[in-house]
Amino acid sequence: MPEGLRDPSRCGGRPRDPGPAYMVITCRLVYRWLDDKAAFVNRVRRLLVPGGTFWVVAEITGRRKSTDPLQSLGITPAEAEILTAGWSVTRTHDLDVLRCYALHP
């Protein structure tokens, strides 16, 4: 592992961005909880090699019954737009309350 990634204190407390290094990056049921979604997506885009895939599974708000206390758990259309903007290819598949995204730079 590159030195800066092993010891974050050597690069100002934050691991260095190694540049394009990954063929697949996954994010399952986490995207909804991120504070700065745009920064996260941009960093993932920088880390993918050409032809790579960012695979995201997220719950979509409003897909549960209105009486379900978890009904609002999920990402909004605006948050989905932040996730999908700027990719050359975006594919989705719906699974009940979840949506799977395959995003390619």
C-alpha cells in the first residue's frame, strides 16, 4: 500500500487520492447517510479506472407503505440526481424499495 494511504497523518490527516486505481467500487445502503454526496461521488469518479463501475444500492424515498415508520428512509429524487449526474453511462434496476445503480465514467 502506498505510504500516504497507510498513514493519514503524513498527508495532512487525510489519505492521499491515489488516482484511478479501482475497476469496481461499491456503495450499499450508505449513500443516503453521506453529508456531502457530491464530493463523495466526485472522489469515486476519480478513483475508477477507465471502463470501471460504481455500483450503488439505495432505498428510494416513498416506496414503503404510508403507514410504515421507515417510509421516508431512502434517497430523494434530488439526491438521486446528484448520484447520477455526470456519468457517461447510467443503468438502474429496481428491487422493491431499493434501486441498483451501475454508473460508468
